Amino acid sequence: MSALFAYRELIRNLVIKDLKLKYRDSVLGFLWSLANPLLLILVYSFVFGHILRGGPANFAYFLMVGILPWNFFAQSLMMSTGSILDNGTLIRKVAVPMEVFPMTTVLFNLAQFLLALVIFFPMAWLFFKVPLAWSWLNFFPILVVQIVFTLGLSFIISTATVFYRDVRHFIEIFLMLVFWLTPIIYDAQLAPALLQRVLYMNPFSYFILAYQDALYRNVFSSLEQWVVIMLLAAVFLVAGYTLFTTCKSRFAEEA
């Protein structure tokens, strides 16, 4: 950790570089990062709000609460498949802690998520007429725990991809499945009992439910919910970092 802290400027510069490259010569800039979630929200709102008519109240806002954290999570995992492989040349030439690269990937997507929040919170209040509530204060603690959880998974995926290149393609399909097994476009409380049991087998469901409690239901998550998401974050971070540090001595020859 002390070595990573010493390279904090490198991490910051890598994140800024990636952001500049992503939006270079773009007129709308970071607003493009909102295009995908906004399109999903419009499509699902139309389908479930006007055709199937099975969505929760204020359905578009309900979708935003879940889709934005999901995009941060999913994009971080997808990009982590290349965080070591795509930096193979740099790893062989420069002596830097390899943990920098998965961390940079997560922080890059976090930066985009935070930029999206600049639009989300005013839109929730002005457009969706959602009243401010004390439970909104829970949002940032939940986000911190999600960052830890996502970083742990990124360590696992970035390591696995170095040795098994098919992981990159597997993650694409896996994330599609996990999306539908996460209560983002439907309310878990209204789901059939069998589906609820499946949902609670998905670790990321607990994070989405916590966000929905804080921003949609305007209630504070229970102590049990906090214990679950904190344990998930701790377990995956320890497991991911242990795997990463065990295998990183072989990254230079495999990447």
C-alpha cells in the first residue's frame, strides 16, 4: 500500500490521460458517457411503462438508480480484462507496482460515474420531482463499499485474463446474464419467491438494493444489509489481491 501511495501521481495521471483520450475531439465530451444508460432508460421505460405496464412507480427514475451503478461496475470489469495485457510493454520496461493498472481501470470508470452524477442528482430533483431525503446520505458510503468490491473482482479478472484469454469473452456473456439477475429493471420485493432466491445468490444485487433503499425508497438500509455488502467487499478484495500478488511475478512473461 505504501508503494501504491508513492505512485499516486502516476495513477492520477493515467486516469486523466484515459479520460482525455476517450473524449478527445468530442463536442459533447463526457456527456457521451450518459448516452448508453439514457438509451437503456428510455427503452425500458417505454417497454415496461407503456407496453407491459409492469414497472414500479416513477419507473424511469427507478431505472436510473440501478443502471448508473451497474454501468460503473460492468465497465470496470470489462476493462479490467485488458488492464494487464494492454500494458504488457510498459510492465516489461518500467518498474511500477502492477496493482496500479487494475486500480486505474476502476478509478477511470469511477470518474465517469461521478460525472454522470452531476447530471443525475439535479435531474432527480427537478425532472422526476423526487424529494430530498436524509437517506440520500447513504449513497456515498455505499459507493465506497462498491468501489472496494469492484476492485477485488478487477484483480481477479485481470489476473485470470493474463493466463486465459477467453476470460475476456466470457465476461461479456457473464455480465449480460448478471444484468438480468440483478433487480435493476424490476423491483425485487415484487418478484416471485423463486426469483428472489436467485437474486440473493447474486452478490451485486445487495448493492443495487442498497442504492434503491437510499435513493428510491428513501429508507436507511438495515444493519444486516450493511454487514452483507461490507463482507462481500472485504472477501473479494482479499481474495482478488491475494491471487493478484501470487501471480504477478509471471505477468511480464505472459502478457
